Amino acid sequence: DAGVIQSPRHEVTEMGQEVTLRCKPISGHDYLFWYRQTMMRGLELLIYFNNNVPIDDSGMPEDRFSAKMPNASFSTLKIQPSEPRDSAVYFCASSDSGTGGGYTFGSGTRLTVV
Amino acid sequence: GDSVTQMEGPVTLSEEAFLTINCTYTATGYPSLFWYVQYPGEGLQLLLKATKADDKGSNKGFEATYRKETTSFHLEKGSVQVSDSAVYFCARGNAGNMLTFGGGTRLMVKP
């Protein structure tokens, strides 16, 4: 398996623009997580899905953030409008509840909002 | 709620030194315990895990033993290399397939 695939790897956008981050989880995994990582706040859980259904979005910082999982092989995290304080590395991770083996993380998307 | 506490970094060592990174967890239930490693510019990778008391997880020369009596899961390596420089995260499993992560400990190994 190719692992968790995120795109793009890097994104530079201007303040006010819409940004869409994409994630393809490992086939067969039933959980998907979106995290944000910054130097100041460390690793933060934004939202997670189970069988494509959002379970807990309490970590989503504002209404400007939204996430979807239309099917088992694809998820998006959208920021509209983007602000400079959204600059961070965004990670997607997936897991298989049947194995209890922890999460597999993607390589992340480094977002810079100027 | 459930939490994981790690020693704050950075930890700076010379090559071939002995490494210990402390990790303790709240003792709710009997969680699985994990260590993840994050190399510069990459995502977190599972390094090792243990699922029950007295289990020892090991990988790439790293070891950690699940100590129920002290609620600890300290990471150790006998001889670190420059290539081990990374951020290390301790985590505990919770209900609903969730993980709670510690704050991470940055390790810097100098030649």
C-alpha cells in the first residue's frame, strides 16, 4: 500500500483565498483524522471521521474550516477565507479499528498564507 | 480526561550516548501505548507499541516497556546516531480508536 497520500505537499496562497487540502487514506481503514501542527500549539486534532461520517469536529478552529469525506477513499479540508494565522502543516491520518495498531500519517501539507 | 506527559526538550546528546525520553500517562483503563517519530519535513511514523502491562515494544534499537505500576512508557536507546535526530511523540490509546498524544520531545544528536 502507498500509505496515506496528501496533496499538495506545499501550498502558498494569499489571504482571503480558498484553500483545499486533500487526503487519500489507506484502503480498508475506517477512521480518518485531520491534524494541524504549529510550533506554538503543537499537534492539534481538528476533526475525525468513522466510516465517512464526521464524529467530532470540536477541534475545528472556526467556521472558516470545513471537512468532508464523500467516500472511503477521499477526504478534503477546506479553509475559506484563509488567513495568515492558518499557516501550519496539516496532516491526515487513517487507522483500522480492527487492529488497534495506531494511526498511519501522511506526509503533510505545508500551508503558507501571505 | 486522559493525558500523556512527556519530558520537555530539546534533548541534546552526543553520538553513541544513551537516550531516555520519559513518558507517563493517566491510568484510566488499560490502554495501548505508542511511540511515534517525526523526522524533519515528514509526518509522524509509528516507532513501537505495547498493548499490555510488562510488554516491551522495540524497533530500530529503540525500546519501551509498559509499566502499569508507574504508568510509564519511557523510550530508551543504548547508542544514538545523528540520524536519530527527530521529534518523538508518546501516545496512549483511548476508546473509539482514538489516540492522545504527548507534546513531543525534540532530540538533537551531535557528531
